Amino acid sequence: MLTGVVGYIRWAYYTAAQLEGYTVTRNKAGTVWSLTAMVVLSDAFKMAQRPLTFVATHKKGEWRFPIVSLTVDLNSRLTATLGPPEPQRTP
């Protein structure tokens, strides 16, 4: 499980949404990754584009996950299915 305070959804180098209180989990078989978070800022046009990537920064770089599918409910709660993490980037 990966949790954090601030995360981003990116389309190319654009920020499509800013997230708060995210949680990334993986099923027991290790094949399905899931994301839940609250959307605090978003751009509807950019969120409709593909491919989208979930980005979570940390002290030594960032974790990046391709987004397979996502939904945002009326309360701004985002739920997404993620692909496996991309190799970590360091500054």
C-alpha cells in the first residue's frame, strides 16, 4: 500500500488534476493496482485525454502509474485502475 497527501494526474506534461489523500493498493496476486483519492482541482478537457498517468512525488523522485480506467463521483472521489508502476525517476 502506498499513501500520501498530494498526488497528480498528468496528461503528457500537463496537470489534469490535483489529488489529496491518495491510496494505492495492489490485489493479493499482485496483478491489479487501484487508486482512491479526492480531486481538489481538475481540468475536464485534460482529464478526458489519453494516456493519463498518476504521479506521486517523494523525497528521492516520483512514482508513476499509467491509468487504465477512472471514475470521479459527485463528491469528487476518484477511483482508478492502474497499470504496474513505471521505473522510478530521481531528480
